[in-house]
Amino acid sequence: MKKNLLLSLIFGISIALFSCGGAETPESCAKKYCELHSKYESAATDEEKQKAKDAMNDYENELEKTHKGDEDFFKKFEEETDRICQAG
């Protein structure tokens, strides 16, 4: 039982790290950001809005750490975010 729980935990962490970690693109990160923003916009309560806003801030901080100094990435990320969020 503990082995299954440990494997599930490791698998979950691996997916979270890979979701926007090694083979990420500005487009994939923009898509994730727009999903988080959509959750913020559609939140029904102040508590849900705050949770969504915290998730967006955490994701922004993660991107800043991962791509520190990569101006090209952030320029493309901003362009893709505008395009994807407006289309959604």
C-alpha cells in the first residue's frame, strides 16, 4: 500500500515538473497560464478567486525562476498569452 502511494506521489510530481519544465515552449506555458486565468475569471466566491490568483502568482514565479534572463522566451510567452487568452 505504501509503495503504491509513493509511486503515485512520484508520478504526480514528475508530471507537475514536466508540465512546464524541460521541454516547455512559450505556447505551452501561455496555455497553462490562460487556463489559470480562466479559473480566476470564473470563480464564484472571493475565496475561489484568491486561490486562483495565488495559483497564477505561483506559476508566474515558477516561470521567472525557470527562465530567468531569457527575454526571448518571455516575449514569445507574452505574445502567445495574448493570443490564447483572447481566443479562449
